[in-house]
Amino acid sequence: MSRRGWALFVAMAVIWGIPYLLIKVAVEEIAPATLVLARTALATGLLLPVALARGMIRPLGPSWRPLLLYTGIEICAPWLLLGFAEQRLSSSLTGLLVAGVPLVGALLAWLGPDRERLGGRRLLGLLIGVAGVGALVGFEVGAGDAKAIVAIALVAVCYATGPFILARRLSDLPALGVVAASLAISALAYVPAGVLQAPASWPSGRATLAVVVLAVVCTAVAFLVFFALIAEVGAARSTVITYVNPAVAVLLGVLILDESFTFATAAGFALILIGSVLATSRPRATAAPAVAPAPVDASAPTGAAPPAARTEVDCAALPRNAPAP
């Protein structure tokens, strides 16, 4: 991987590792619905003009139904549920539990219409990953936090389902256009609840800064960097950030919020990580094809620029297990 690829990879590992910390800080003073409204509105103001200038919104018209479905599953529901869960759980524990998304994705791929074969290795990965989640829930989560656990479970299902909608219904559309439109739709959807639940007085500077960084850096800038990462190293390699983000979330939670880090936390994370890697592994090809095109160019038209030169990515190139927290 090139130096630029490593720089983009490290940037994404950090950028999508800190949202859990920022959400935890914000929901101490701001209702989850208001937080989602602020985050999506600010990010829309940055990304939508770019998408409009590049002509990436107009092609979305005929696909408005799957776009609405994707928006609800990938942004509206999980971002609200994350805020709700972090009112009750630590940011580090939330990040670790969300790390189980690849496990849910592998299970959905097996249960889905394509019936992807699990095989011994992937089945073992699912079992190990579930054991890791069980360790976190059993040793780190109190019995009174059942609602928060259900919320995180729903987040994992949403984050694992959203990419399937992208692949099946929105794969021929520009990714930046889909993201910008989804954020705009989410902002509009949360205007009533977000305004009604807004705090009576302006939040503290700490909470305000958390919201701004969450919207600008972890949402708007993050997607632009993520698309650049895919263009640089390909969709397959970019999914590795999924396994690094939780470690960043734990580290920041422990260092900044003084959250606890126990043996059960370490063991649970290790099991989830190992299980996710095994569960999302692909069977080895029996025979190598004569020509193996780079993943990011699989749906590109003839004569498209090489991966390192491309900055616009279509939805078909987006990895299936790298959710935006």
C-alpha cells in the first residue's frame, strides 16, 4: 500500500473511531433526536453542494424508494439508537458491541437470497464472535441495561442490512450523491422531533464542539476520505478499518472519559475481532482468472482512470462491512 493509502487508512481508523466518544459527550446534554438532526443538517450543508455541483443528485430520482429505505436503515434508525444506547453504556463498550456488525453481515449473506456458503471457517468465526459479544454483555453490561443492548443489536442489524440495499438497488448510482441525499432526507425527517426535544438553553461548549466535530469531521469529511481510500487501495482492503475502529473507540474512552478497561473487555474484543475476520473471509479461488481487475474498477466504464486517480466512487465499490458510526 502506498504512503497515501496508509495515510488515508490511519485517518479513517481515527475518524470513525471517535464518534462513540463524541456521541457520549453530546447525549449528556442533548437528546438523541436533536443530536441526529444537528449532525445530519451540518453534514448536509457541506456535502450536498458538492454533490449538486458534480451532478450526482439528479440520477437518484428514479431510485427514490430504495434510497428512502436505505436512509432509514443506515442513518435514521441506527444513529438515534446509538444516542439512546450511549445514554446508558460507555462509549468504549458501545464501540466494541457495534464491532459485531461484520458477524451480522455474514449471517445475513448466508440467510439472504444468494445463500452465500458459510463453510467451516466462517461458521467458526460466527461462533467465536458471538462468544465475544456474550462476554461483553455478560461481564461488562449490567442487567438494567437490557434496553441499551437491544438498541445496539438493532444498530448492528441496520448497519449490516444497509450495504445490501446499496449493492442490490443503488449500485449504479454515485456514492457521494447517495450519501448527501440520505443525510438531507434524515435531517428533514428529524426536524419535528429534534426541535421539540432541543434543550431549553444552549449546550455547553464541550457538547457543542462534540456535535460540530461529529458532523463535520466524522460525517462530511469522513465520507470524502473514505471514498478516496477506496479509490486508492480498493474496496476489499478498505474494509480493514472495521476491525481498527473499535480499538480506537476503546482507547479514547479509557484515556479521555476515564472508562474502565477490564480483562473481559479485552477478551470480548479479541474474540469479536477474530470472529469477524474469519466470518467475513472469502473462500480461496480454485483457479486464478487470466485478468483480475481491481475491485474499485469492477463497475467502471471502459477507459476509466486507474484507482489512484479516481476520486468519485459508485455504490458498487463500497465495502459491505464498513459502517459509518
